[in-house]
Amino acid sequence: MKSFGSDIPACLRLALFLCACLLAFPLAAQEADSAACRVDSAACGAVLAPAVEDSTAGGAGVRDSLPRYVRHADFMRALWDRLVPQYLKVQYAGSIGLVSIGTGWDYGRHDRWETDLLVGFTPKYEDTRIKVTLTLRQQFTPWSLPLKRAPRWSVEPLTCGLFMSTTLDNRFWTQEPGRYPNSYYNFSTKVRFNLFLGQQVTVSLANRKALHRAVSFYYQLSISELNLVSAWGNSYLRPSDYLSLAFGLKFHLLD
Amino acid sequence: MTFVKYLRTPLLFLLWLLPLVAACDLIEYHPYSVDTEGISDVNAAQMRRITASCAGCDTLRFALISDTQRQYDETEELIDHLNRNDSLNFVIHTGDLTDFGLTKEFLWMHDLLSRLRVPYVVLLGNHDVLGNGLQVYRSMFGPENFSFVAGRVRFVCLNTNAIEFDYSTPVPDFSFLSARLEEDAAMPGLRTIVAMHSAPFTEQFNNNVAEAFEVGYVTRFSDLVCCLHGHGHGYEHRDLYGDGVMYYSSPNPKKRHYLVFTVTPDSYSYEVVWF
């Protein structure tokens, strides 16, 4: 007997679970202490504060005087605002497509962490069809160094992280099809895991005509887990054989 | 405040230089891109070389290698060793060039094999089918079933990796074998060697037709010498069906030996060569 939902792909099941969590969240938030709401609706409070400040003693009192549903709406709005992607990336090569476009979020202290979602396109070459590849990338940028001689420029001397990519093509599988004996190949042809190191330069465009606050140029060198296995113990292979180079631009929209 | 001015700052200069130095080989669009860098129909070209160089030879000497996947160091030594043997006419690789079916793996192994002084042919292994490896194999090496004549011996090379295909793809392809049997009747005096990657009765073979394969096709070739295969990763000589037809299994390069066969008009012999 198949268990319920066992024929739904794992990623879809995860997405359904996340949707269910988001729907359930407002109920949970109602129960929570309203202190959290006060902090997150500070922006709204700040707008309203001057109008009512004359008649009340302080900001906290103002926010407390707002109806609970307004505070909750503010809290939910702030929550959804954080889900809006903050930048656009365009990348050339890097084993995830000839050209990939994507978006993502920077967060954490000094925005040192980034999570990207990219979709990449590979021409068909001698294959029968083009390949579409989805990539989830996690990046850490430990330093950002402003250039003294060029105040609008900064250099990120190291970016590092990992990314996983999956190709939308039914010839590739995540788990071995049932026709194989158990653990026959022990890897997935569909999902690749990669490590990368790179560097980045950012130029601030903050002027009246600029469309973006800043633009970054980056490159990164990556290695997939399969190439790592091949490189291991084969001095015949050189780094230029198993490393993959990518160039890209990051357009800072909201961050 | 020109752009060029900032390119000249020492830090940025290094930053721009680094990727440009390495750029040429490092660009990969997709691990399964099937970008074969213009390499195509290798087997066809090599078979023409074999047929031309062996024309009129009574005695034929060839090396059997297999399963070189992810053994680049050992394969390099193996190929150096083969190149020191002046008596070889050609080399047969019975499949599994790659471990993951990646396009780059095919290119790396092709780079190594093309160092061989003598011509070579490559059969399709089960690992070579993974992902879209079959597309890479077909565009780089050609069809997965092929045959060629060397001197007085005809080599029939087959795809026997049935588990990698569904039932709509005939593996082994009996209509291909029937066509070779018809040619066989039209060309008397040729001996036959059948080569494949996976031997009958392995998990890869379509064992429902293992008996029919042997009785209906392989043993019907007029002067069958023996059968060659890989997949087992070790040297073996077995009379698989108990009918006197020998099946020889090629070791992989990690075992540091390979087989050299000598075929004369009325007999054959082989030796295990260590490197």
C-alpha cells in the first residue's frame, strides 16, 4: 500500500507544507504576546506618532491605542515585505546554464548572507532538447571593503557558499528508478551539489537617474560533488578540468 | 572619475586578471551539456583506420581494455604501456568510459584514448548511458551497435546494457545481429568475434533472451572465435553456456593488467599483460 501523498514529488510536498504553515500562522500570532507586534509595527507607529503625540505621553501608548487588528495587519505586512526579493542576478556559465537569471534575499548582520533562486538555460548542442536548470544558492560574504580612493566602490574579496541545481528533464532522476537493483549507482543524475569561492566588486549608483541603488560584478569558481570525486586521486585531472567559472551581475533593487 | 581609472587600482587590477587568466578551459554551461567540442563519429573513423591497416593481415593482435571510468591516472599509464607495444594492430574498449555519464568525462577519456598510436573502438557501457550520456556517446562515437572487419576477422560490437533502456529499445538488437548473419553468409572465410559490455546472465543483460542470444545468433556465425566483454572489472575466462564458446572479461585499469589477443586463420591465443 502506498502512503497518502507518496506520489507527490518531495519539493511539492514541502511547498504545500510551507503554505499550510503560512495559513496557520495568523492564528498562532493572535495568541502570541502583542509585544512582538509592537516592535514590528514601529514603522506604522512612527508615521502615526506625530499626529497624536500632543495628546499622549509616548509612542508605546499610541501603538497600544491602535486596534488590535491594525497592529496584526502591520505585523503581517512587515512579514510579507521581508519575502519580497531584493535583487536581480544575471549569470554567465557556472554549470547551471549558459545564462541564468535569478533573484534572492540578503539578510543577517551587514547583509552578509544571500540566498538566490536562479533559472538557467543551456542550448541543446548535440542533445535533443534545451535544458532548463533551477538553482538554489546560499552565499556568505565575510567582508566588504570600501575603496578609499573611490568612495562609490567597494570590494568583497571573498564570497563563498554552496548551491544545488536540478534539471527539468525526465531523463534525469533523483532516486534510481525501480528497475535497478538496490543502491546500484548511488548518486542522482538530476541534482548536483556544488561548492564555490568567488570575489565581487560593487559600485554604488545612488543618484537621481539610476534605476538601481548599486550594481555588483562577481565571478565564482565552483566544483560539483561528482567532479570532486573524479579529481580525488586523479592527478591527471587539472583544476581547469574540474572547476567551473561563472561571471555575473547583481542589480540591487530593494536592499 | 572614469571607469578606466578604477580598473588601474592595484586591487581591482588583480581582481580582473584572475578570471581572465583561467577563463578558457573553465567555462562549463551544464554538466550534461552534450557539448562534444566538435568531436564526432570517432568509431567510424577508427574502424576505417583498422580495416585499412589490417588489410591482408593473416595474424591479428589487439588489446582488450574496459571500465576505465574515473581511473584517469591508471588509464594514462595503461595507454603509455599500450603505446610501447609495437605488435598491436588496434585496441577494443568494451565500455564504461564514464562513471556518471557527464559530458566532460567523455571528453577527458577521449583525450586519453586519442593518445593511442594504434586505432581504437569504444563500446557503450551502462554508466555511459546515465543522464543523457547516450546522446554524448552517439554524437562522439556513433551508433551503439557496429561491426568492422580487420584482416580476416569480423568484429560485431553490441550494446547489451538492457537495464538502461525500456522494452521499446531492442537490447541486444536481434535485427542488427540478423543483418550481420546475412552478411556473414555472403562473405565466407571470415572469422567472427562478438564484443559487448555486459555479459549474458549479469544484472544488466536481458536474461529472458540470454539463451536465444547465444543459440539463435552468436553461435550461428560461421567461424566464431570467442566473445569479449567488460563490466566485471576483473579478468575472467568462462564458458558461460557450457557450449564451448569462451567469454573473456577485461580487467579495469586499476587491476594493472589487460588482455592481448592474437588471432590466426585457424586458432587464437591471448595473454595477460601487466603494467
